[in-house]
Amino acid sequence: MTADVDPYALDFPMCTAPGDSGHALMRKLHSMRIDNTESQAKGLGGYFPGKYLPCSDNYMVDYLNRKDVQAAIHIEKPGSVDWQPCNDHVNSEYNVTDVAAPMMQVYEDLISKGGLKILVYSGDDDSICSTIGTQMWIWDLTVNKEGGVVDKWKPWKTKGQVSGYTVAWKGMRFTTVHGAGHMVPSTRPAQALDLFRRFLHADGWSE
């Protein structure tokens, strides 16, 4: 059921370019690829951003693996580093107990001590960090259980169109971005810019 689907952006086309480096997890999840060339992606239109390119990660990987680029960023032996967006070796070295440790108390401490503006946002087209999973741990926070909502759950709009939904407690806001994948600025650039502008202005969620 998940073949030919990008888990980071469920409704978006996958990169099928030869030698696709892509995300390590994506390569593990999918052994089959749909036929979707870069030229086709440029003309997607409609639901997809006009300039969305499913192979953009490849360009970054190719660029960072060039010897001249590695020399420019002072790698001791340019060409000796094989840069990848996801490194399984690094991931496997993390302490599993630490990785699986609940973080709710950390957020509650940051909120209770004040002084920070915290924004947690989530694209609803992402299965890696799904919106419902994010909501589950946020809804379990003490600040939510105590009924400390200062801005009730409501839609927010970009150019008159619903971009997602948002809710806020003292010191923390949770916002969804409709149709956005794991990398919100890549799949919903206009909404992402609007999201950050609103967050940086105290009254940015009034409309």
C-alpha cells in the first residue's frame, strides 16, 4: 500500500532520477518508483507549488559532494567526505533509551518558566511525523489539561484560503499546515512564509 508513495509528502511525486540519493528512510520504505520526470514535475500546477521539484535533494547532495565545495568549507581532504541527507551510521550510534525518552516534561518546564515563544507546526501530508501524533503528545501536556487555552482552535488563512488550523496556550502554539509534507517550506512555501510571519507578530493570528 505504501509503494510509490513519498512518506515525507504523501500526495507529492517521488524523485525517479537515475542515482537518486534521496532520504535513507525513503529508500528503505520503497523499492518501486513511479515514472515522474523533472519536466513533468515542472508542469504539475494546481495542488502543487509551481516550482516544486521532487529531486531537489539530489542537487544538494551533488553540490555538497563536489571537491571544490568541500575545499571551500575547509574539509581537510576534499572529496573524502560522502555527504548524505540521512546517515544510518550516525543514527545507529544514538542511545535508543535517550531517543525514545518522552519530551513532554521538557516542554512543560520551558513553558512554566516563561520567556519563550514556542511554535510547533506540522504538515498534514507527512507520515514520518504525522499531525495526529504531534497532537497526541501536545494534548497530553499539563498546560492543556489545565484548560489554559488562550486562543481557541481555529482556521488560519493565506490569501483568503484556509492554510491549516491553530490553537495556543500560554507560551506555546500548535499550528497545522494543510497539504504540507515533512519539509513544510518545500511543499507549501507561501504558507510557510505566512506561518513564520504570523508567529513573529503577537497579533498575527487574529485573521
